[in-house]
Amino acid sequence: MNPEERRREILKKIQSNREPLSGTGLAAVFDVSRQVIVQDIALLRAENHEIISTNRGYLLQPSHTQKISRVFHVRHSNKQIADELNTIVDCGGRVLDVTVVHEVYGKITADLEISSRKDVHEFIRRMEANQTRPLKELTNGIHSHTVVADSDEILDYVRTKLSEKGYLIGD
């Protein structure tokens, strides 16, 4: 298979999967190195294919043409991370990222792509398995999430629930 055919097949695989595909997994399927996959993804992006990288692999950027986004500024304990994320997805929102503004390093953003309780569970499991500390610890718990939903009403509902639980700040 020539490189162009491989890139087309990679794109088809990413388009047909809702879950992220790892570079290592794609490399095994196409019998190439992970670095070749990284280069293929870069070339696909250069062709305006909206492929995003997450900590779990590659996926196609969801279409936000009819989605609405809002940034929520929040603060809570580490024990409340799962509850906060579950609150958002239970209301119908999808958490795109987490952002902190550090006094020395400035704005730090990490992609999350959390849209279900299963995603929340997996995120918490990975943090615990890797003994990872959340970014919010850099800023005394203050952080923000970009949340997308199908309507303003859903985002209003997310805001209400986060406020009721005492997570929302600056409200």
C-alpha cells in the first residue's frame, strides 16, 4: 500500500470510530512505525481534516456547527472531580477541555473529550493508575471547562446544577 492509500485508510478508520484510535494501534494495523502514523496525521490535517489528538489517541473533531459552547469557571476538591464531570454529562453537556491559568506558566489547557459517565470513569481510573495529580492543583483548585451542548437551555441547566453543588465560581 502506498503512503497516500494508507492515509486514506487511516482517515476512514478515524471517521468510522467514535472512540479514539491510538497511534500505536494504527501503526500495527498498517505495519509501519508510530512515527509514520504521526506524519500521516500531520499530512491529513494539512488537507483540512479536523483530526484531534487526545491522550487516548486520534479522533475526528466533532462537528460543532449546531453545537453551542460555554466556559464554566469552577472550584472543588479532588474527591469531587468525578461528581463535577458526571454532573455536566448527565445534563447533556460534553467537556472538551480543562484550563488553568498559572501565575508563572500562563494558560495551560488539556483536551478531555468527556461525554459520558463511562468517559468520566475511565478518566478517573487513568489518573489513579498513573498517580497523576489534576491540573487544578496548580491553581488552588480554580480551573475552567469548555462545555458543548445542543442548546443554550442545556448549558443553562449545566450552569444551574454546577451552581447548586457549589462548584461554579464567578456566578
